[in-house]
Amino acid sequence: MMIYTVTLNPALDRAIEVQALRTDDANRIESEKSYAGGKGIDGSRVIQVLGGQSIALGFIGGFNGMELEQRLLRQRVLCDFVHTRGDTRTNILIYVRSTGSYTTLNAKGPEVNEVEIKELLDKIQALNDVSYMIISGSIPGGVSVDIYRKIIEIARGKGAFVALDADGEVLRQGIEGGPTIIKPNMHELGRLLDREITDVEGALAGANELKKKEIDIILVSMGAKGALMVSDSARLIAVPPQVKVGSTVGAGDSLLAAFILGHFQGRRLSECLKFGVAAGAASSMTPGTELCKREDVEALMPKVVVKEV
């Protein structure tokens, strides 16, 4: 059986470092790196780093899409993308060394047509080895906001454990498909419930409210505060140790990917939560859009405190 990730609007992420950023002037780039990006793709990268295997699904197109796929293959991440007529987007992350600040420029992404959407849905329908599926991120133009609901219904019909990590109306519609687990952060949870959520108590109340929708597990990422998990059998919070933060980009993706990998490996929910929080904290230790390192995750695991709430 296999873990699949679905990324409908992936990106080639370009991380740039400058000493200072001056307007109306030329700025010298001190270093730059490119990564295969997108929330589901981040999940596949993390699963591979942590010793698991997954297959990345989604849309890619043009030279950017070719580079993205080649970068994944060099990381030994299996891929089965639908190739589109539009070019995969490029996102730019600028780190200013003198101030320690990040600026992210996210591109909109290409339009996807009905034929390409049908090809992806047919590909998912034809899967015969899907046991887990992570569906995450934004959707490109031309795609209906109920696309995740459709994908979830197909995967759940095959008996898969389905994780959904999205925002806004896409998340709202996706929940109607019956995902096994959702992973909003506090801001996304607040938008879903139409109120501001800023603390653990608010997140717990929101997660308890969502349990009425018959979602098996609500996993709320809370940054340095850790993560909250509400299931039928437990209500737990996991808090990581303090770490030196490089960049929080991808920390939530790392949390979900490690949680799913742990569940795939047969770990208890409390251990899955601890594994996920360690991966999220480890990811925040790396610069730019780099993700967690296995040795960091293993070192942080014993230091994550899990308790009932």
C-alpha cells in the first residue's frame, strides 16, 4: 500500500538571500537555491527524508514543471503528474540578512482546463494501492472549489485514510467529502468558523465544534505553541522545545506529513502527534524553503511534551 500526495498548484520555489534590500537600486544576490514546492509536494519530500515513500500527484507544466519534477526525482520522490499546457508557477522568497526578515512573492499559477482536470481525476480513480492520501494547498485557475471534495470522495471510496490541508472555501467544500483528518492552523480554523482564534482554548473549542461534522481527527498547528489534536479517543496538545528559527515556511506541511507517516507505520496517535510536532519544529530550524532533516527530528522527538487538554 502507498501514501499519495496531491498538489494542484505546485511551484518552483526560489530562495534568495541579500545583505540588504534597497529600493530603486541594484541589489546583489548573496546566495540562491531552488526547490520543488507546494504543500503536498513538501509532504512527499518530508516523508522521503523520514524514511518513508510516497507518490506525488498533481499538475505541472512547461520548463518550470520539468525542473520541479527532476528535483523531486533526484530526491528519490516518486511522481505521477498530469502535464498541463500552462507553465508551473515560480514563487520567490527573499531573505534580508541585515534585518533577518523574509518577503515571499507567491505567483498565481496557470489556468488548468477541463481535460487536464478529468485526466487527474481518472488517474486517482484508477489507483489500486492507495492507503493514505494527503490533499493540500491552493487550487489553480479553472478548477472548481469543490475539486477536493471530489478527490476525497474517490479516495475514501477506495478505503483510504485522507488528510486535507487547505483554506477558505476550498477547505469548507472539501470537508463535505468526508476527510479522515484536517489540519488547519489557527488562522485557517478561525476563517472556517467565522471567528478569530488566537490561543489554545479557542483552538480547542473550534476543534470540538468541527468534530460534530464527523471528521475523525482535527489537527491544529499553532506555531511555537505546538499542535492540538482532537479525536474520538483523545484530546492532546504537543509542545516542542524552543529552537532557533530559520524559517517557518513548510513547518505545517512537515507536521502533517510526519503525522501521516507515523500513522502509516502503525504508531499510536500520541506518537504520531509527537512525530509531527518534532518534524514541524525541525523544519522551522532550516532556512528559506528547506524542510526538516531526519537527524533533527530524531533529536527533538524526546523533547516534545504531549499532554491531555
